[in-house]
Amino acid sequence: MKIIYDADKDILQITFIEVTVEETAQIAPGLILDYDIDGNTIGLEIAKASTKVDSPYAISYLVGAANVDKPRPKEKE
């Protein structure tokens, strides 16, 4: 996984796997997902990152239990 913060453009990019990006989709204002040729999500981009994350310059990496108590998205029928 690779994380890049471009301070000049205020964009935070998180790449899960290093393969060619075949398609992108904006799923919410300022939130873009990257997909590989098979349609798998391989990364995301956050525009205006300094207004949406605590600090784009700091990373906290934790290993532990996932937060499964948060609301889950509704599944499409």
C-alpha cells in the first residue's frame, strides 16, 4: 500500500495495489475510486484532503479489531 499527499494540490491518494488504473469513479464529492481492468478497487483519492482528514501529513497504522459497530451501507437489490 502506498499513501501520497500532494500539498500543492491538496490531494491524498491511497493505492492498495500497484497495477494500471483502468477506470475511475467519483462516488461522492471529492472522493474518487480507482479500478483495475477486472473492476477491482485498487485505490482512492480524496480532494481537499486538508479539510477532510485530521492531518494529511500524519499516518497512524494500527493492527486490531475492525469497527464493526458503525452503520453499514444498504445493499442494492
